[in-house]
Amino acid sequence: MVLIRSGSVDVVREIGADSIRLGTASEGEFLGEMGVLEGRPRSATVIAASDLEAELIGRRGFLERVSGEPQ
């Protein structure tokens, strides 16, 4: 999963040749947490909407982080 440190991304769903914008994610938001928790494949794609700094977090690291920092 990914934690957006700075910048923003567009979250899109690709259906055939079309892309449907589902929303945006920005600083402080997690992406992919449901896939990490449930072990399922991703359901959307993200595309950088600006310069971006992100942190990749594995399942164990994510679970430790949310246990220690629930907010």
C-alpha cells in the first residue's frame, strides 16, 4: 500500500479503453489498504496529478502503524 507524503493523485478505474475518474487522494491519505487487509487485487489505478512523494508500506508495517496511530 502507499501513503501519500506530498502531492496528489487521481484515482481512476479503467474499463476497456475508457478511464473513469473516481476521485483524488492527497497528502496524508493511504491507498491500497483494503487490498492489504483483505488480500485482494487492486480495483483502481492511481495517476500522479502533481509532483508526488509517497511511501510504500507492506502489510505488517501498515498493521503496526494503524495499531500505534489509529487516527
